[in-house]
Amino acid sequence: RIAYVDGAYVPLSEAAVSIEDRGFQFADGVYEVAAAFDGKLFDFEGHAARLRRNLAELSIDEPMSAKALELVGRKLLAKNGGGTALLYIQVTRGQARRDHPFPAVSTPTLVMTARGYDYAPRVKQQLNGVKLLTQPDERWGRCDIKSVALLANVLAKQAARQAGAFEAVLVEDDGTVTEGASTNIWIVDRNGMIVTHPAGRKILSGIVRDTLMRLAKADGLKVVERAFDVAEMNAAAEVFVTSTTALCIGVSSIDGTPVGSGTPGPVSRRLGALVWDEIARQTGY
Ligand code: PMP
């Protein structure tokens, strides 16, 4: 496998950044995960735009234009065998003597990796549904920034996996459901509305979330961004999760209690199909 590190394509085993990189020392950086189908990037404009916004929020210089990023990404995907794969992009504030304030001068570090990714297990989960585990949302106050500081997400996800669940649902002290450890969470409410937490500082506004919202509305489905709590989620007709790696997966149970009939409902199945259609439209997959 080949990685991209600050301008060079190098074997993954030799790819390295300094131990004084601020990404390593302070988690002072952001990332993106984009999918490619048959070597063609899906929704890359959205990922590039989010990366740009996140960098601006942290006053980290853009290492290169969105177009250049896409060219490097495509080249890296090809060097790693193309096909269906995930492209990981990380930008940190760069290397500097360890000290909390921003260094007077620093050049951002840009790292990219690509690896083949099989959506077949996801398709199976779309049919059968996945289990969720609720966990306290112990993250910081700027969840809209896709920061590499993922410790709270890692702990929540690990708790879920140890409980045999696919994903952790993050819940605030007052019972509000924000999102998953690495997914956005949706419900179909008692009025048949498709509901997800509003964009803002409490969640990472997913690229699939945006796309799904657009596809649902174009399909005549009603989507509303509003907060909901655990009680409403547990009683919902359908619950589903979205992300670049999961796409759209229906939930079968939460904390061991079935959701609806216990298998993915018609809305999540319809939305899942719409996402696959959009992937086909964009990439020919
Ligand atoms: N929320 C969080 C916390 C995430 O880490 C992710 C995946 N990176 C998402 C939502 C989904 O985002 P996307 O649709 O862009 O993959």
C-alpha cells in the first residue's frame, strides 16, 4: 500500500510524520473520510468543502486547493488498486516545538491513505438491521469540527462493540440524542416525519446526511431537523444511521429492545436505495 505524506507517495510502512507534529501532540488537526466506487470519488465536493470550513474554524492554512486535493486523492486511490475504497485525508497544524499556543510559523501536515473497502457487509446490515447502544455524549462543544480528537467517540464505540452493538448513540444529560459515535442518527416520528438533530455545534453534519436530506425531499418524503430524546427514539417507528462507511442502515434494536417490528422499515430501506442510486449516478458503480 502507498500513502501520501506532504507531497510524496511512499510505501505505507515507511510513511511517517514527526513526533512533534501537533496532530500527535495535541490532536490539533482535522480529517475527512470519502468513499470511491470503481475508483470514482462520491460526493467529494462536499468533503472538500467541509474540510475547508473546518480548517478555517481552526485557522489552519489550506494545504492545497479542493481540486488539487481531488487529483492527489484519485492518484492515491489508483496507486492502491482503485476499486471500491475509502480515502482518508488528515491535515494538522504541522510540526513545532511542543507548546500549546499556535506556533509563529508552521506548515500544515497533509497525509492521505487509501484502502479497499467492502460494502457487502453493509448491504447485509441494511437488510437485517443493526443494534445500537446508548452512551453518554462526553465530547467537547464543537462537534461540528471533524477533529482528530476522537477519544470520547472511540470509548463510546468500544462500549457498543463490547455489548455486541454496531454503533453507540450519544445522549446528552437531558436525554437529547445528538448523533452516533461515527454516524448521524435519524428517526421516523409518529407523524411519519423523517427527523434528525439540527446542524450546529452539537453534531458533525455528515455528507451523507446532507445528501440523504436532498434525496428524501426530491422523493417527496418529509424531513425535519429537530432534536429528539431517547424516549422518542425508543418509541419511533424506525431508527436509522447514516455515514460514508455505513451509508444508510436501519436499526433493529436499541439497548436490547426492538425498534418497531425489529427489522428495518420501509423508510430506511427506501432511503438506502436512493443513496445507492445516487452513488450509481455519480460514479457509474
Ligand atoms: N458524525 C460523526 C461523529 C462522524 O464521525 C461521522 C463520520 N465521519 C458522521 C457523523 C457521518 O459523516 P459523513 O456522512 O460525512 O461520513
